[in-house]
Amino acid sequence: GIPTINDFFNKKTALNIVKEHGKAKIITAANVFAHVKDLVSFIEGVKELLTDEGMFVQESHYFLNLLTGMQWDSIYHEHLRYYSLRSLIYLFNKFDMQIFDVERLPVHGGSIRTYACRKGSYPISENVDKLLKIEKEQGLFDKETYFSFGKKVLNHKFEIQEMLRNIKKEDKKIVSIGAPAKGNTLLNYCNITSDILDYAVEKSDLKIGLYTPGMHIKVVDEKILFKEQPDYALLLSWNIADELIPKLKRLGYKGKIIIPLPSPHVVE
């Protein structure tokens, strides 16, 4: 197996690693960089641990995708910041580092992977300038973009609420599939209570038997979905709908599935 250190990564941890194992040519941080509280110590630790020509590869949910894809349910407590390429360049520059390459990935509704090094260690790819231009063209640095985003989010809320109310008026049963963190952003912002959802189904033993934060919807075993066959199921992990829906149908769910974002609609 891989030797694992049970500790938070920071400058102190990095120095201990260097002392025991030496420096690293590559350090990766996939979907953790936006969660780090002490970012200064984290990046100082990266610099201590990297060789002179080493690289730091981080991957985070991309702020541009969050805005253009109306992925507002990804805004919640454990995400301390939301990165654009421009903000990441600014950040690493403060530590005498530079981003020399970047790529966009489909993960989590759209992610950004950057490659950083000590200044001058690698030539800067044309990918960096290309993406910076896209960010500017998309209005990522214009305040009107954010006012517009806020209005769209509010409209989304009303659309989701209206859809669910209309379904309940037909005396149909609605449950939710999954109880992810992002789902609780949606449930609470849209005020989707137990009057709307009978329960949430989950596979995780850590969640089954508990209640969703805020809305207090009972979390039950996923097996109940296939046994009771509720009329509708609200898919809270809508960003992986293409993967989940065929699986749910294959396992025997016969009801309709509600996709809440980026625009509310029903899949038969």
C-alpha cells in the first residue's frame, strides 16, 4: 500500500516529510485545494516539499462552469473559495510561483486543473492565455455578471418550487435520491420540506436513519425506493444524472425523475 500520513498538509507537515522522505517532483491536490483553511501555510508547504523543477497539480470545481452552468447548489460550507484561472495566477504569484499550464475537465460539472511551479522553471503554455481570454469574454470580472447570476438563481428557485407544488397537487409521491451536501443547499434554499418530500434514499450507512440538515427529511435505505416505487424522485446529484439514471432504471425504479438544475425538468 501507499504510506499515509494522518494529518493536515501545511508547512510543518511538509518539513517533516522532507526530513523523512526527501523532496517530491510532483504534488497533486484533486478536489481539496478549495477546502483548505490555512492556504498560506499550505502553499508554503508545497514550496518546501517540491524539488527546484517540481510541479504542483491542483484540480478544483471551475468557477466559470459554476456561473454559466447555474451550479449554485455547489456553494456550501466546505467550499471556502471558488477558483477562476485569473485568481489562481494571482494567488501563486504571491508565493513566487507561476501557473505554466491549465486544462478544463468535465468532473463535477466542470473543473479546472492547473500546473504550477517556481517562477521560470517551465515555459508557460498558450493554454493559459487562451483560458484567460475566455474568462474575460464570459464576463467573469464584470459585476453585472454576478447580479445577473443572482437573478437567475432566484428564478430557478421559483421554477423548482412551482414544479414540485404542481406535482403534489396531483397527489403524487415525491422522494429524493441521495442526500449530498450540494443537495442540502438546494433543499434549504428552495424550502423543500417533508411536506414535499416523503424521504431521501441513500446507500451510505453513515446517513441512513438520520435527517437532512435544515429541512429534516428522513434518510432511508435506497432499497425502499425500489420497493415502494414513488411516483417521482428528485435527483439531488443531478450533475451525474447520465450515470445515475440508467443505473436506477436497471435496478428497477419505474417512476419519473426530476432533474432540478441547470433547468428543472422531468425524465420519464
